[in-house]
Amino acid sequence: MKRKVLLIYTGGTIGMEKDYESGSLVPFDFSNIFKKIPEMKLIECEVSVHPFKKPLDSSDMGPNEWKIIANYIGKNYEKYDGFLILHGTDTMSYTASALSFMLKNLRKPVILTGSQLPIGDLRTDAKENLLTSLYYASLYENDEAVIQEVAVYFEYKLLRGNRTLKYSAEYFDAYRSPNYPVLGQSGVHLKVEKDLLLRPKTDAEFTVDDHISRDVLFWRIFPGMHLDHFSEIPNMKVLILQVFGSGTIFNTEKTQQILKFLRERGTEIVVVSQCVSGGISFGKYSNSNIFNTIGAISGHDITAESAITKAMHLLENPNYEGSFSENFSKSLCGEVTE
């Protein structure tokens, strides 16, 4: 029996071709994808294509589009065995992270991929990324999906979606998962590290929870910055503070006053690291003790992209019991090391 895969095309470089009059990249009619990549017909799965009416640059992708994708998957969940989302590379990690929180008790593969060069380019990476993603999206054993989570496939590597970040704007190997191992690799054989794969914690049915709040602010600190700006901006409900190393910030009286003021005003403060690898460890250095004092939330080894979308999903979400702090501190779908 051929597995059925729903391919959702949102936009991005992978669906573009060069307009030889202007010299610019423009979207092509994605209904012609089987002509562009005839090899798709040779894969042992049935592919249905659903393009966005207006393809979007990934910089235009945001909460509204995340909801559209999540609910479209929910609407078609029983009809298909797997889902493949073609997406621009710049914000793919944000979309993958958001979907991982929205798609509850997922038991089918949801794979995101894209490319650094358009499909029509002679040196394109689009064909390999697309074709191998289809293999992963249709991979079943004993009538059970091998992949049961949101993943990103790019340049021979399958990565947990909410652990990824875009590492390079230049190289084909554009994505990294710095704090979690690679889930699978494509070579002569298609490999999957089954012990690393996510499985639903309960027997609950698949559901879509598309709650998203925009009352989240992300701020990267730097040496010499004035924290006075924090007290001048409108009241924010969650501040994600990207600090130095394992959780340090400049140890001044002003810093302590401003952070305490924010917490007393009701702002949740989540602390994440500026380092690509590793994570937050309150108390390791004295300059991190302020965060324990004010009741800040450690992001541990979460990526910035995942922290932002997780906070947006959890904030004032009526579908969660307990406080924002309690829920953010949990690993909801493998986004943080417990």
C-alpha cells in the first residue's frame, strides 16, 4: 500500500525560478512541481500538493501562517500518512518550533524542508532535500510511522524541529541542532536513530492547539547597554532575555532594580543563552544569582526560536493547567533537555 503524503508549499527559494527578463527570482506555478521534479513520481508514495494561494517569503511567515498550517494538517490528519511543508529557510526553525507545540500527540511525520538555491538552478540543493523529505514523510514500519514529530530535513540530516537554528546563509548545510543529536541521515542508506525519536507521552488523541499570544519580547543584552529601556517600553507579559554564557548579566545595582521592577510589574522573565551550544545554569557564577532572586525562568539549553514560540504558545493558554513558569520549565515535546 502506498503511503499518502500531503505537501504544503508556503513559499521560499525552493519554489522559485529566475525571470530572465528581470534577473530576479519569482515563484513558479507549484502545480507544475511534478514536471520540475519528475523523480517524485518514482517514490513509493502518493503526493498531493496544496500550495498557499500567495507564496510567501519566509520573512513574512508568522503566527497567522503557523495557525493556517497547523489547522490544515488537523483538517487532513486522517486522510494522509505524512506531511511535508516546503518553507523558506530564514524562519523555518520558528515555524517548526511553533508547529511542534501546536500539534498535540502527533503520531505522524511532519517534515519541513527548503533550499538555498531554487529548483531550476543547475547546482540546486532543492531536489535532494525535497525527495528525501518525502521518503521520511512516508516512512512506516509495521503500520506505524517511524517519525512521529515535527522535524527539519536539510542537506542529508534529519533534525528535531524545535531544536534547530539556521546556521549559515551561504552553505547548503545551513541548519544545526546544537543541543540534540541528529535524528537521521541520508547516505547510501536512509538512517534513523530510533532511540532519539520522540513518542507521545500519553494515549490521548491528536489535537491542534493553535493558541498564540504576541505579548512576548525578545532582548539580547550586550556590554554597556542601558537597561532603562526596559522600564520605558509598554508593559510586556513575557521578556525573553538572551544573556551571556551560562546565565550571567552585568552585576550593577541598576540591573537589579530594573529586573526586580519588571517582575513586580508582573512580567515573566525567561533567560536563554547567547551561546549556540550549551545552556543556562543559575548559580554557576555569582552574576547569575539575580535571576534566582527575582524568580526568573531558566531556558536551560532551549534555542531562541523555540523559546519565543513556546512562550507565545503558553502565555494565557487556557488549555494548560498550572502557571506559565511551571509549564515553560517542562519539556513539552523534546525542545529542552530534562
